[in-house]
Amino acid sequence: MMSSTTNWFDLPLDLKINILSRIDPVEILVNTQKVCTDWYKVCKDPSMWKVINLCVLMDHYDVSYTERMKMCKHVVDRSQGQLVEVIFPRFLLPNDVLMYIAADRASQLKRLIMYIGSGASNDLSMKSLPEALKKFPLLEELDVDFCHLSKEVIESLGRYCTRLKKLNYIEEGPFGSSLLLNDELAVCIGENLHELRHLELYNNGISNIGLKVILDGCRQLETLDLGMCEHIDLNGDVVKRASEQIKHLTLPNPNCMLRPLGIEYSDTATATEDDN
């Protein structure tokens, strides 16, 4: 047990990093690192910046937009190639930040989370994502919310990110609305991402045809979330197969079929007219 009189300067570096990394990154850059020479050294250590939440940086409206952008790139530089996780905010993040990270500054990246949303700069970021993925060979998880995920992104994941184990994708559009039937993305996933363990396709236009291709191609899947995917026919044979093949399966509508063991259902789903 550590004595209450333990001197800060006697603490091991990893403990100092653990303590200071809990501080808001903007506060670190603006104030914390200026407290003393020792704090400055700790704040400069690459281990402080292995996980970067750009949402926090971009939310500081008391700092000018230009300064926030400089901070985003500055903390990436401080990671010195040790970055393992980065979270992109929704809106207000120009495409050049994504490409800045991809320019040989994050070859160790394992987790990429992108809360994108609509907007010209974010649309450009999504168009550039296939190119950026070439620089993330160790990527294990991609989480993309509220945008359009293209076939090109999936194909790049299959070609360059061979360690990918988890893909979470929330389709852009009002929840609960009936999206256009579209199996293109599901087919692309089944044909390219054979090592997936966890897949979420929330609010997606997938049908039983796309589901079958995923089951055929992604034999390692343990978790599959199809919440709000209104084109899935729960009475089809492929759903029964999914319940047998997938350990943790989430289906969109709880009132269309019996609940086999191991299946979960979306709480927000509603019954179809045939079931009433």
C-alpha cells in the first residue's frame, strides 16, 4: 500500500501517465503540462496518447476552430506512431485530419470509431477511408455511425485489414423507417471479411439473401446484430440457420416468430400487420 506521504517524483512513470491521462486533453495541452518540468515530460510521453478522443478536442468551443484542428494533429504527433485507438467526432472534422493520421502516423492502430453524420467534409472523409485503411494493417475494429458505408470500404478492409474482428455499422436514416431493400453491402461483407467475429448492421436494408451470404462467408461470427433491419423475413430458413450458427443473434422484430434459445430481439421493434 502506498504511503500518504509518497512523493510524486518517486512514482513510476506508468502510474504518472495513468493519473495525468485522466485529465481533459485540452487542459493537458493548455495548462497541465506547464505545471513543472516533470509534468511536461510525462505529458510528452507517447504512452499518454495511445488512445485519442478527437470528440473531446473538438467540443472545446472556447478554443478557436483553427486551434482545435492544430491540437488534433498535435496529439497525433505526440503518439509517435503508438496510436492504438482514435475516435472521430460527428461533424466539424475535415478530411485532412483522417489523412494526416493515415500518413504513417498510426501503423499500430487497432480500433477506429467514426461518428460521422452528414456534411461535405465528412462525405469526403468516407470517400478517403478506403485509401486510409491501407495504412492500418493491425486494425481489429471499425465502428461507423450515421453515414453511408461503401463497398470500397469493405473491400479495403478485406484486402488491407486482415486482422479485423469487429465491424459496427449504423445506417444513416430515421430509426424505424423502412430503408430501401439493398443487399449489396451485406454481400460484400460476406465475400471479403471472412475473419469477422462480431458484426452489427443496425437500421440496414439487408434481406435474407444478404444474410445468407454473410453466414456463408463469415464462418467465425459469434455476434450478429440486425436490429431495425426491417427486410429480414424472420420466418425464412436462413434465420433458423443463423440462430443455430451464431452464438449471440439480435433480430429486428420480436412478434414474428418464437424465440429460440440464444437469440435476442431489438426492444424498439414493432409487430407487422400480419401478426396483429
